[in-house]
Amino acid sequence: MKLSRLIVCMCALCMSLSLGAVAYAAPSAATAELQQGAAKAPAVADLQKGDPGGSLTGTINDVPVGDSKAGLTLVDVANQVGQNKIGINFTWTLITGFLVMFMQAGFAMVESGLCRVKNANHTYMMNFMVYACGLFAYWILGFTIQMGGAAGNGNLGGLQPLMSEHTLSLFGRTWGLFGQNGMFLAGHTYDVGVMVIFLFQMVFMDTALTIVTGACAERWKFLTFSISSVIMGAITYPLFANWAWGGGWLSQLGTNVGLGKGYCDFAGSGVVHAVGGLSALACALIIGPRIGKFNRDGSSNAIIGHDISAVLIGCFILAFGWFGFNPGSTLGASAAGCLRIGSVAVNTMLAGCTGTFGAFLYMWALKGKPDASMSGNGLLAGLVAITAPSGFVSTTGSAIIGLVAGVLVCLSVTFVENYMKVDDPVGAISVHGTCGLWGVLSVGLFADGTSNYGGSWNGVTGSVTGLFYGDASQLVAQLVGITTLVAIVFSITFVINWILDILVGQRVSIATEVAGLDIPEMGQLGYPEFVFKPEPEVLLAANQMAVA
Amino acid sequence: MAANKTQGQQLTIFMAGITSACAGIAYLSNGTGKVALVVGIVLLALAFWKFYSIKSLEGKIALESQPPLQKLMGLVVNIVGWLVVLLGIHLTPSVGGRMVAAILGLTISLFSIVIMLPTACNKNAIWKA
């Protein structure tokens, strides 16, 4: 018995020693293999001859060595893999951010093209200056409110400096309200990952701001526009963006009260477009309609824009920029689920296509002409609507969402103008507000449960799934988000701009409005060598030719 | 009065004020931060006082007064809709019940921004005269 126990113990000792030897030998073997590989890599002399085929460039010799005495080790290779992942994601996020920035040019062309020539300089200049106003406000305060507590994104290296969210305990649960780290991007937030997310989020914010300029065009005092844009970039937009994207209470609806995966807005139908569209409605209500827009009986006059070519080219620029907006919202191309970028991009272009068809066919079939400006708005409506669901739906879903948006924008433009009596020269309230809300809602309907961005969304395990695929609670989360947009975002903007109206005044004088804002407000005509038609003739022609 | 030097100067003071105030909040824990915050608030107050004092020089605008009480009522109803949604989430754990509360709250809020506030803002609209 004793002998058998001794034999067993000896065997166990031998096995553990041999396993230990293997475990000890494994890294050495790997390191040796790496060093062999390094020895076989192309020599400097080979590289000096040039590498037309590309087979000699980018080899093991390009992996940085941590300790030159030890040579290349597995740790060096693993570090390089990590750097490559983050590098790919940084590059992806920055380039898509640059695309979104270029959308400002598209907005400028669309909005100015839809305005009269006498206000062209003013409208272009609002679109130009909103970039500076928004960026500055976002740097000094807005980014902090939005992303100051948004640490934890592994795609961009963790973003650990952004770790402070102000919270509120209510009904036994903790709810995020606003971030606290990142003012002026100073201190710990002077960080490579933070800079990338700042740039990307900043251009999104600026998109929301520039929506308002369209709805208030041709009568907004430039001074008040500047102040209003700074405040919106510093407070209004970042607050809702924090609730949805920065770890705030809307994103916690899943973890805290079991509503689906919380409020889901992949790229910003709600955060960007509905915020912009509802802010545009609030401002347009306070500013009032342009002179000549409505008759005494309440009927409206179509005031035709001066440059349809600028409008349609602007729409194409926006559609191009949207490939940054939606696929870029994965915040990476090398991480769990990020390979869905192809699907996101295809969904984006499909919804734009069906949105165009929706508006184009609606106008042609019901109004008699394939209206160019409404076709352009249909494209934008489809793109706006697919922005929230683009990462969660199939191509069929995206086509339906876009088509509905294309028709919806035509109905909404008529409703806003003829029933609400709100003057929106470019249709911004309908394109971004109405279709933005439709996009948020459509996540709760069409999300097909196939997306997998690391196994969870907003801290809830599983994929985002809508009503049509079995999860009704996701639709409730989306409805909570929509009501928050309609009630809170709208009200904040309304109150801020109401106060600005009292203190600064929102609207230019009658004389300025009739003359056109270019000379009084900007000091220069947009097109100084154009010959202006008298206003009544323009209006008469507009009434005769209008199809909308 | 269109855009002029006074507006430009006061906008400069506004920008300086908001920057200083934010810097003050960022560094509130030290003395310089507190000074920056006070300076910022003073500059902002100065800018808005000046904005207000030159507002009347703008000349007549194509907009009559909008009844403030009616506008406030619209805003209150809007917020009530949101509160209905929030209460609905906490009052019942059932998805159906929460859905009903969410739709009800959204309807109330939409009624405010689609009917009440446009009616208030257009009550004395210049095109009606």
C-alpha cells in the first residue's frame, strides 16, 4: 500500500515537473522562433533595391522591440497588436469625423440654395460661423457635459480620463445626468483617445446646430444667432447627448428598469437630428414667419429658393458625409462587431435611395411634378431616419424606414406650414425633427437582433431587438427617448431663445428683412453682380410655378 | 439697426465672459478659478445689459407680442407629458402598461408643441392683421 502511494506521488511529481518544463520552455521557443523570423527578414541591402511588389515592406523588423538585449519577444508582438487595433480605430474614427465635418459645406449649399438671393450671404455665413461657435462652446463646456463620464470604450483605448458622471439617486436606482471631466481638454483629458472622441463628437454636435439656421433663415439677427449657437453647443445638445451616449439615464433604461437595451440611437437620429429639428421648431416659433409667407386668411405662399443646383449638389455632399456619420459611429473598424461597418454603410445608402423615391414619387403622383427640392429633402429624410437604426437593422428594414421617411417629410412639410403656421424655409423641422423622431422609433420596430457589438449594448447582454423581432420593451425605451426629445430638449431651447428674444431680440427689422439681410447684416451681397427681380414678381412667379 | 460695431464689441465681451466663467468652473478649487468665475459672470452680465440697452434701436420688426402666459402653459403641458412617461415606467413593471403610459405622455407633449405653442406664438401674428 505504501509502495503504491509512493509510486503515485513520484508519478505526480514527474508529471508536474515535466509540465512545468513545457510551460517554461514555450515562451523560449516562441521567442526563438520570433528571433529566427527576424533573422530571415529582408536585409537593409534588399530594401535599398526598392520594393515594387510590396512583399518586403512591413515585416517582423517593423515591430518595435522593448528591450534590445532580449530581442523581439511575444510581449512586443502583443503590444504591437494592441497598438494596431487602437491605431486602426483611431484612423477610422478620425477619417469618418472628417467626412462629417465636410457635411457643413452640404448644409450651407442646401440652406442657401433654398433661400432668396438677397439673403444668400447671410445664410452661407450662418452655416460658416455655426462651426466656430459650436466648436468653441463644445471645447470649453459642451464636451464635458456630454462625454465627461463616458469612460469604458475599449475601441478607443478605454477613455479612462472621462470617468466622472454626475448622478442622481431616484427610486432606488442611480441615474446619470451629466459628465464632469474634460473642460478645455486640459488636465488628465489631455489624452490621445479623448482627442479622437472629442473630434468625432464635436462634428456631430455641429451638425445639430446647423439645422437650426435653416429653419430661421432670412430673418434671424446674426448677433442672436451667434449667442444662441454658443449656448446650444455648450448646454442643450450635450445634455441630451450625455443621456443617450455619455452614460446618462436614457442609456440606463435597460440596466435600471429592464427596458430593452436602454434607449438606442446608433448614430444620432435623435441625438443629432431630432435635437436639431426640435430646436429649429422652438426657434422658428419664437422668431415667427417671414414677411409675405402667410396671407390674412392663413393660406401660405411658396417662397422659392434662388439656386436649385446648389441644393442638389449640397444634398449629394451630405449623402457623402453620411458615410462618416453612420459607419463611423462604430468608433472603430477593429473590434467586436465593428466589421458590421459594411452593413451600416449599405443601410445608409439604401435608406437614402428609398427616401428619395418616397418623396419624388409622392410629389410627382400627387402634385404633378417631380419636385427637385422635395426630392432632395427625401434623400435627406431617408438618411436622417436610418441614422439611429443603421447599426441594428437589415437592408429590407432600412429600405422600408427610408421609404416611409421620404413620404413622411412631404406630409410633414405641408403640416408644419399649413396647420402649425410655422415658416421653415428649408424644411429643416420636417427633415430632421419629424424624420429624426421616426428614425428613433424605427429602432424599436425594425432592430433584428443580429448585431453584436461585444455581446451587449448599454450594459445589457444581447443584441438590440425591436418589436417586429420579439422585444416590445425596446419600443418603450425608444418612446421614452422620443418624449424626452419633444418635452425636454424642445422646452430648454424654447426657454433659452425666449430669454434671448427678450434681452437681445431674435428678429431683424422690417426694413432689413425687406431689403434682404446681406447688406444690413453682412455688409456685402452674396452675388453683387446679379440683377434682382422686384419682389412682387418673384412671389407671383413662385405662386404660379409652385408645386408644393 | 443692423449689425454694427456695438454689437460686435458686446459679442466679444460675451465670448470672453463665457470663456472666463467656464475656466472658473474648471478650476473652481483654487483661487484663480474663483476669480475667473466672478470675472466671467460680470462680463456676461455686462454683455447682456448692453444687448438689452441697444435692442430697441433695431427698429420695428414683423412680429407682434406673443402672450407669455399661453406660452408658459404650453411648456408646462409639454413637461407634464414627459412626467407621465417617467411615472408610467416606475408605476408598472409590465411592458403593456409602460407602453400605454409612454404613448399617453408622448401624445400630451406633442399636443403642446403641435397645437398649444404654435397657437400661442401665432395669436397676434402680423399676417393676421
